[in-house]
Amino acid sequence: MEAIDAIMTRRSVRKFQNQQIADAILGKIIKTGTYAPSALALQPWGFVVVQDQAFLNRVSDYCKPIMHSLMKDAHDGMSDAFRALLESEGYSIYYHAPTVIMIIGKTASRFREIDCALCAENMMLAAHSHGIGSCWIGSTEVAYDNKELMAGFRIPEGYSPVGTIAFGYPAEIPEAHDKKDPHVTWVR
Ligand SMILES: Cc1cc2nc3c(=O)[nH]c(=O)nc-3n(C[C@H](O)[C@H](O)[C@H](O)COP(=O)(O)O)c2cc1C
């Protein structure tokens, strides 16, 4: 897949098949992530690959009601659609994806969030080019201060979570969509 096609046809996928992704393909997705630019070439990222569904369900059950109360008065963007999802029967914040990868960054690294976000986008595009869907799951953030639950992610000393992405073969492929025209200022 051409890079520009991959970028313009990638969508967040929220329905996955049960089929697990082969370790070798997950390895390639992670490797592609590490080709992202990073400040001072520090490459401050690390990865936690979670395939324990019982653990993911526990994290989801903890996050769901908190997300619901945080979102109760939100109506911007896809807030209404997201609230409807949160209220739907059997909803998991990870959409029952077979693999969830938490991208972690070296806590002491000043640009770790930017570096890891660039890495994450590479990973989502690489996944898409392998026919694998993905969705960044910001909802995990509300569990960050729950030490007991976070212990399950086995984050190594010196690293902190930056983002969590669900990966799996899509059961439903959303169509490519148009994005808003951005405000652009030219200075020349
Ligand atoms: C930082 C961040 C957090 C997100 N958190 C969630 C989430 O918790 N649940 C979810 O379903 N989608 C989440 N998304 C996906 C966005 O809703 C999605 O990217 C947006 O609606 C645009 O759709 P697209 O990715 O298909 O272009 C998140 C995306 C980003 C970048």
C-alpha cells in the first residue's frame, strides 16, 4: 500500500474478529513504530503487548463508569456517539480486540509523549497496510492512578504509559472519511 493511500484510508476500527495476530506481524508493527523520528534520536519508547482478555476486561470494567461520568456533558466531536457506545451492552473500552499494545515512554525523556505518539501513528499505519485495524484507546488513562490495576501492565521501572492501542483484524471496516479543512496560515 502506498504511504499516502495508507494515511488517507486508515480509520479507527471498533469491531474485531477473534483471530489473533501472529507474533511476527506484531513484531513488524512494533519495529515500524521504532522508525518514527524522536527528539535527539533518543527513541524513548517501549511496548507492553497485552493479550490477556480477562485482564483487559478488568481494566475496561474499571474505566467504563469513570469515562461515562467524565463524558456526561460532552457533545463535541464524536462525544454523543462515544457515549452511546459506552452505554451499549457488553461494551469493552478495548472493543474485545485480540491484542492491545500500551506504548510506554522513558519518564525522564522530555519529549516522550511526542516521540511515542509519532511511533503510535507509524504502528497504526503499518497495521493498516497489513489489513489489521487499530484504535487508540485514550480511555485507559483514567486507570493510570490505580496502582493495583496498572501493575497488570508490568511497566518496567523508569517508564510511564503514553497510549494504548487496540489491534485486530477488522470485523467492520469504516469507509475513508473527509476531514475538516484546517486553519492554515502561510508566512512568506
Ligand atoms: C489520543 C486519542 C485518544 C482516543 N481515545 C479513544 C477511545 O478511548 N475510544 C475510542 O473508541 N476511540 C478513541 N480514539 C479514536 C478517535 O475517536 C478517532 O481517531 C477519531 O474519531 C477520528 O476517527 P479516525 O481515527 O477513524 O480517523 C482516540 C484517538 C486519539 C488520538
